[in-house]
Amino acid sequence: MTDCLFCKIANNEIPAARIYEDEHTLCFEDIDPQAPVHLVLIPRRHIVSHAHATPEHRQILGHLLAAAADVARQEQLTGGYRIVINTGADGGQTVAHLHLHILAGRPMTWPPG
């Protein structure tokens, strides 16, 4: 996608505070943090949203969750963390590229919003 913000970050066209990457994923600091630790984890492959994931994306979906655990260990989020996937406008998704939010550094309340 030539106009996707997260694709541009993954392709080094837009700078980001990268904290983790592998061949399938990239994690960087959120520019509008909602917690002391607020990271965004994306697949390098463009998928519009969780709702757009198909059976062919199963491996990358699993890899995203495994990468989130790697990030949490790397960042020493030993007190716990929350993983959020916003999907569609009503779900709060603002960038049309599947991504996980990793939130930590404070107690998370329930319900979330």
C-alpha cells in the first residue's frame, strides 16, 4: 500500500522509535501514548484489519501474538500488560493496517472503554 502510514514506517519512509523487529513484524512507540508504555506492533505485510484477515493470514496472526510476548519480555513488562486490537471505525481503529497495541506501566481498568 503506497498510502498506508504503517507500511511507510515498515519501509523506512517515515521514522519511528523502533524497539523490536523481525522478518514478519515491527514494533514501535505509539506517538499518542495512552499508558506509560504504549507500543504498536504491526505485521510487515499489509492487512487492513483483523476483520480482513483470511485463513492465509493465520500464521502471521499467530506470529503477531508470539512477537508481542517477545516484546513484553524484552521491555521487562513483568507487572503485566494489555494487548488491544481495534477493528473498524466503531472499534476505534484509526490506521487501516492491522496492529496490536501493547499497553503497560499502570494498572489497567475494566471495562476498558
